[in-house]
Amino acid sequence: YEQNLKDRTHILGPHHPSTLTSRNNLANAYWQTDRLDEAITLFEQTLKDRTRILGSDHPHTLTTRHHLAEAYRAAGRFEDADKLFETPSDSENEQDGTEEDPEQEDDN
């Protein structure tokens, strides 16, 4: 995942959607291998960039938001996690009965 992110950053640039997917996937790999601080840093960067580039309601942005909230919870940062879980989109989903199921992205 690290080499993939380096390659995409070099070829496509740091803010290309495919590069952001690679960064999100690397953050997931860090999280799954107990490198939580590194995962949180990458999730935070990716969420900021995806929100700016794709918008706050884009499925990839919402996936990163969910992963970051879960990483915060794993790190014991419950207030930070709660802030991400409590979004206007959540209350809208409760009203219409729909729900996103964020999963690992497969753009690699």
C-alpha cells in the first residue's frame, strides 16, 4: 500500500481521487496492523482532501469519515468519534430509513 500511494502521488498528484483512495487504503492497513496513530493521521488528511475535492456527501468521503471515527474510538478518543458520527447526513438517513455501509475501497 505504501508503494502504491507513492506511485500514485508521483504520477497523478496528491489530490487525485485515485491517490486519495490509495491513502485511505493505506490508513486502513495501518489501522489493521496496530499503527493507529499513523492511521489516524492519514484518515484525517484524506477526509480533509476528500471533503474539499469530492464534497461532504460523496460516498468515498463518508467512508473515510466512518473509518476515522472508528479509529478515534479505537484510540479512546470518544468525543472526536462522536462528532464524526453525529452529522446532518445521519439524521437524514434515520428519517428516510437508508443507511450507508462503508467498506474497503477497491480502486487499487
